[in-house]
Amino acid sequence: MAKKEKKPKEKKEKKKKKDDGKKDKKDKHDKSRKTCRKFASVCGHPVPVDMVMQRKEYLKIPFDQYEVEFDVSSGNDADGQILDNDADLYLCVYDIRSNQSLAFLREKILPQVKNLNKPMAVAGIGVEYRTGSGREVVDIKTAERLATQCKCPATELVSSSGPQIAAGMYALTKQLEPQAKDGEDGGKDGKKEKKDKKDKKDKKDKKDKKDKKDKKKKEKKKK
């Protein structure tokens, strides 16, 4: 007997249910993630600042248990006057295609931000233009030099992807946190946990020694 063929409509309905199931599972996973929100003040020439601000809705990067989301705002006016924002990071930016934006950053932005004594980092925006664009770009070692001069982390970021900008910003913030350098110890929290464990062990050892000593004294009295 010939097998009864499934109707196209039935196939479509089953596929839709399967896709909906996958979507629901993904949505549940996304909702279960905790959001870690960081505030960044983007400072520099209006062009590179705008390159970052255009991606502001997509400046998020997911991890297994949580999602880091950057809430960004412009950190200076058109003349380069810094706005003292309550930010987790002052991101000082320049356009990789523009020496003018680099000069603006060096002359007007960096001196002011350094005087704030707040967490800062430098980023060249538009690293994708370094390959095959045929355009004039700033020296490739610019970020490295600025990092040395300002004593802060620096890097180059793409301008076309919000999540990639967020990943770069997150890497910069981690470099500013001392605990990020402690590796497997888990930073300050890890060190504190180790110290607590050591203290507990020391207390236990002392108690055991005291108990043994008391036991010996009792045995001597019985004799």
C-alpha cells in the first residue's frame, strides 16, 4: 500500500511549531540572563563620537549567565569641553581615517579627561578601514603610543558592529579592573575566599590541638 503523503499545510504547521519552540527556548534563556549595565561617556571629535553613538542600541555582549550592556552618552560639546558625567568609563575616541580627529583628541580631550582622575581608555574607531580601503589612515601604532602617554588601555575598534564595539569596550574596562589580572584566583573576591578558608583551617587546627591537650591532661589526672 502506498504511503499517505503529508499535506504541505501539515508540514508547514509542524515546522512553524518547531521554530516557535526554538524561539521560546531562546527567549527564556535570554530572559534568565542578568543584565550588567555600564555607563560610558564617549569623548572626542564629533565624527568618531557619532560613529559610536549610531550603534548605541546594539552595544551589548551576551555571556552564559549575564549580558553586559553599555549605556553611552556624548561626553563633550562641539568645542571639546568635557561634561563631567557619572560614568564607569570615559572612552576617548578618534577616527582612524582622520588625523584631524586625532589632533582634536590630543589637544582638547585627553588633557581634560586625565584631570578628572576617572577610569579612561582610548579607542581608534574604524579599524576595518585599514585594509583595502585605499584611504589615508593614522599610524597603526597610535593607540599603543596613546596608551603609554595616558597610562590607560587603548585599542582599535570596528565602527560597523555594535556588539563588536561593546566587546572591545568590555575588554578595556576589564583592563582597568585590578582583579581581572589575578586570573584563576578570581580577583579580589577569589583572594578573600582563599583567606577565609585559610582562617577557618587555622582555627580548626588550633581547636584540634587544644582538644588533644585537654584530653591528655584528663588522662594524667585519672592516673
